Amino acid sequence: MAELTPAVLGDRAERMINTLGSVSAEPYRLLRTFLSPAHREAANLVTQWMQDAGLTVSEDALGTVRGSLAGAGTRRLLIGSHIDTVVEAGMFDGPFGVIAGILALEHFATAGRKLPFGIDVLAFGDEEGVRYSATLASSSACAGKFDFSTLELVDAEGVSLAEAITLYGKDPADIPAAAYAAGTAAAYVEVHIEQGPVLEYRNQPLGVVNSIAGQTYLNVEFLGEAGHAGTVPMLLRRDALAGAAEAILAAERSARDTKGEVVATVGHINIPAAASNVIAGNVALTVDIRSGSDAARLNFVEGFKTDVRAIAERRHLGLSVTTTRNVATTPCDPAIQDGFAAAIKAVGGEPLKLASGAGHDGTAMAKLCPVGILFVRCRGGISHNPAEYASPADMGLAVAALIKFIEGFKP
């Protein structure tokens, strides 16, 4: 086997990324949802890679594939990410973290080195939350925090999560066995593309995450009165879509006013009886609000609710605002941050610390053990998009830094 230099590691990572990227539910765009046939095919491929790397492989009731390397003692370092995708996804978000873990552990397995702790690489299947309205099911199970009420959730075809688990060949009754025993997990770390432009702007291939942003999702529904587009005078209209449009702009304006502390996005809007010649009588939109500061996020939420109430009152609209997701900021462990910073220096980089505006499985795993994330530069900061890209050179440096981190890790 060729020496595992960063260049070799990067080339291997690129080949594996491309191979896994060909596993999709659709022929012309990348889509792998939780517990789907495409998820099964991807899990089988990851299983083979783990076995080829010299790891012992198992799979739990939620389809998380675990590749294990034995070490001294009972403590384990967990390295993971996810292999599910959004609709029309890029190839790097999630899978690179799994691939980086496999390549790093292969380095130790091939050398026959027995570390003073064991290591597991975890390939989760439910980080994106595309198929079901809840997310992080697989990592929550590993953390011993699975919400069993989510088994009743149904997908767009009416298949419940419990049924999907059974169809995948698993038993929901076995979910508790996925949890790590108390005290065995020393830490959870993840290697992930940044999904933003900061590292590229700073001309740095790698960065250290200091926190995972908190998130609030609001479902905002305006109720007006449907009417004929040509016969109802403008002053007499109760246009729900106009109210929703004003709310979207209010969210954007208020987020900009925070000077980068809060971001707010409306990525989905629903008009149940939409027609080009009908005044919208009912419109619902989802507002995604994120910040590295819980106080700033919650303050923004209250201010935005005040804004939409004023919009509804002025336009004579009914209003419903429901919080559908509320996740606190997850701080990354200082010792892990220091370990990644030292590893980046060891491979010739300058450790830049930054927050993650995207969610990660680390949010769930933080309920089990300390967590940390190593960011990798991605071109243009583009993610959740087929144009998503990280270079082989940067990926190779990331795997080399992960190896250095493991060598210096103290459980």
C-alpha cells in the first residue's frame, strides 16, 4: 500500500466521494433519504470500506453503521457524520466525514498500532431530516436520547418511521441497544465541509469549530379571504400572500440589523389553493432562525413575532405562529478545539476558529459526551447544492489532521 501522505489520502477520499455520490434514489440528481433503498445501498458500501480498512463492523436498529478499532481500556473516541442527503444534494456534506474517519482508522489498523482507547467510526442516516419531520434520530439513539414518539411520524407516502425501520430489516424494539453505555464515550468528533465561505475568504484549508448554532423554526400562517383577482378593490382585500411577503422581508431586515449575529431564512412557503387569478386566502411559511448566541436568537424570535402580529393586524388577517423546532447552541469542548488546533498546525495550517451555522449530529452526541468539529474549506462556500466541492488537497490535509488529532487525544 502507498504511504498515506495527504496527497494520497486526498486522492482516495475523492474516489470514495465520487463512488458514494453515484448511489442515489434518482438517476439525474443525488437523493438518499433515511432508511430508503438508496440508504441501504450506501450503508452496504460503507460497510465494505470499513471491513477493507481492517475494522470490525456492526449496524444498529436505526441503520447506523459502526466500524470499530480495538484499543486498551473501555473508553472510546467516536468519529462520525451522516450518509443521508437533501434533495438534489452535493456529494460532500456528511459523507466526507465518514470517509475521513475510515481513512484515518485504516492508518492505525494497517500500522498495527493499539491506542490507549478504542475508536468507532459512525455512519449516521438521519441528519438532514428530509423524509420525516424530526431529525438526528440515528445519532440521538447512539446518545441514548431517542424520542420514541417520533416512531409515529409518517413520510409523504404515509409510511411511519416504525414501519420504515421494519422494512429496512430492523426492529424498533432494539433501538435502546444503540446507545453507548454511560462513561464509555470519551468524545465525539466530526470532520465536515464548512458549508460557508469563511475559510476560503481567509485562504485557510482547515478550521476549528467553537460552537454549533442554535436553531428555531417558526411556522407562520396567515388567514385572509380568497377573492377574484379582477373584482376585489385593493383597499378591500385581505391578501394572505401579501402579508406573508411582508413577513419574509421583515425577517430579512431584522436579521441584517443584527450585523451577522442572527441569520433568518424562509425556504418554504405553502399556498394551498394557489391560482394566478385568485387572491390568496391562506398562506403558511417556515422561518429558520439561527445564531451562535441563544440570547440573540431568542430575542430575535420575540421581535419577529411582534412584527408579524402587527402585519396581521394592519392587514386584517388571522395569524398562527407555532414553534416547530427549538435547539440550543451546542458549544464545542475547549480541549477538543485545542487538539484540532494543534493538529492543523502539525500539517502546516493556521487554526482559524469559527462557529457552525449548520446543524450537525454533534448536537445530539453532545448529550452523551464532549464534541468537536474540524471544518474543511469548500469552494464558494456552496453546500446543499450539486456544485458543492472540496479539493483533494484540502481533504487530504483534513484526514492527516484527524490522524494527528487521534495521536494526541487523551480520553
